[in-house]
Amino acid sequence: MRRRVLGVVRTLTALDRLLDVLPVLADDMRVETRFSIARGSEFSADLDDHLHRIGARIADWGEATPASFDFAISPSGNGPLHELGIPLMTLPHGAGHHKLRATDEGVATEVSGLSRTQLTHRGEVVPTVVGLSHDDQLDVLRRHCPEALPRAEVIGDPCFARLRASLPVREHYRDALGTEHRTLVLVASTWGGESLFGREGDLAAELVAELPAADYQVALVLHPNIWAKYGRYQIESWTWTARRRGLVLVPPLRSWQAALVAADVVVSDHGSLAFYAAALGTPLLLAAFGEHEIAPGSPMSLLGARAGRLRRGDLKSQLDGAQPVPDHDHLAAMAFQDRPYQRLRDVVYRCLELEPPSWPAAAEPVDVFSP
């Protein structure tokens, strides 16, 4: 008996995460996957184009009904998910649930993705499954939305699993980037006024100008929301001279992972990429960090306390001296559960009422990116 799964996306960030999740259905001819856009985000620009570019079939929101789909997966608790009426799993679209919920006035006291505001509608819990990346998040969910606790499943983080699986072939990613013998400096920014881009928007250009091109390669990763807000033309215009001097501007979908695996040192902020870098043991320097946006006591808040800071002046010596975040293995263990693909597949197939395939559920290395 066949099943149909709906991938729900609201932003490019959600699509990026969903493409790490859906491989649990690969090779299974019993399951068909389509996508639908949960409208309403200010960061949904060009989302249709990205879905068409990957060859996805798109279902209109009104067509996404229980008569047409058996199960839905959304890497976000935002949007009109209650309208679907389909058994639904929500997942974090970053490195766990570490940020406070954004509001028009700033941030709320609730943890984003685990708040009652996002998980309920008119007093009823919307998701059938609330996916968590670590069992410590059960306590967070218990505090913020206890009625959703019976629906929680500790799954882990498929993206982090893929990053780790890529490390043994790291040179392959460096070859594709043209890094060769050089030190690859990856500058990465989340979105918002407290981000690296918001506070130090010209840092990548400054690094390109200061670092010898024969010894260093600089790559820039911007959060998909930045691309959605400003558009490709504007971002390319802002980085025009730096790109002519060798800056690698990493596209917003399915490319940052390869750049992170290849990187020798990462300069970032309080975004998920910084946490992944730290958890992998990559030397990390923070050029910005929005403390008030981070959930107190979360692994990300601990990262902010432990990681070194990049200061203006003599950037080269600071980069050369960058170190992995102290006790980074423990930091990773605090945030990510083991065997995420096996856990994820078990949950998905249980919800689909199908026997899981006979082959193992394992993380595959991330896609190669070549400028």
C-alpha cells in the first residue's frame, strides 16, 4: 500500500533542513513525497523557484488534505499548520532549540519551537509528533508546553550526523572549493540586528583585503533569511570587490555544509552554523553574539561563554591562533542525540503504518559545493 508524505516549508531554511530529513524515505517505492508552502513568512521570497530547481512537485496549500496525504513533516512550528488536518511532525530547523521565540518587539521568554504559541491552536496541540534533538529538551518542553510532552520524540540532528560523516573525506570538499594548501576561513552569519552581518557586515571583505591570497581563502555564508530579505542582486553588489579579489560567496541552499566541512577556522555569531562548527571541533571565533536572543542554560549559551572572540585589529594573528571550543565533544553530546537517522525513520514509518525498509538508516556525507 502506498503512502504520500507532505514536506511543509515556510522559508528556505526549513527547506534546507527538510532535505536532510527526507533521505530516510530514499529508495522506498511505497512512499511518494510532495511539498507545500506554508505562507505567511516575510522570508519566503523565491521559495517556489528553489523547489522547482530541485525538481520538487508542489501541492497547493488547499490541496494538502487528509484525503491526499498520509503524513506531513515541517521543520518549523510556525505557520497555519493547524489547517492541514494531517498527522504532522515538527522538527527544529537549526542546531536544536536554543533561541528565544522572535516577536515583532524582539524576543519572548519562550524557547522557539517549543512554545505553546507555536505548538497549539485554540488550546489543542497541533503536531502529532514534536521532534527533539536531545532528551534534555524534554524538560524545556515540559516548562513551556506540557500538554505537548506526550507527543515528544527524541530524534537527534540529521544535519550534524551528515556533517560528521563527511569529515573522513574532508579533502574532497577542499579540492572542490579550490582551497588546496591554503587556510580556509569561513565567515558565517545568522540573521537579525545582533548577527555578524548586522554588526560587522564588511568583515569578509576586510579579511579578503588583509589576508594574503596565496595563503588564505575566505568564504562567506549568509543565513537564507538575509538572501530572502535583500535578494541575490543586492548581496552580490555588496560583495562585488571582495568576490573579484577571491571571496567565495556560498549560495543559500545545500552548500554551506560543504564549506563548513572544508573550513580550517570559522568566524561566526549565535547562529546554528557556529554551533555545528564548535561541535565538530573546528576552531571558532565569535565576531558577534546576540546573548539576549539565546535561551538561558542552553548549549548555545554555553558556547557563547566558552568560544574565543574576534576583535578588530591584527585579524591574521587572531585567525592563526584560533582554537576549538574547549570540551567541544561534551558540547556536542549536550545538544545532539545519537543515531538520528534510525530514530527518525522509526518514528516516520510508525506514523505511516509501514514496516521500515530492511536496509540500514545511516547518514550520508553532505553534497559537494564548487564555486
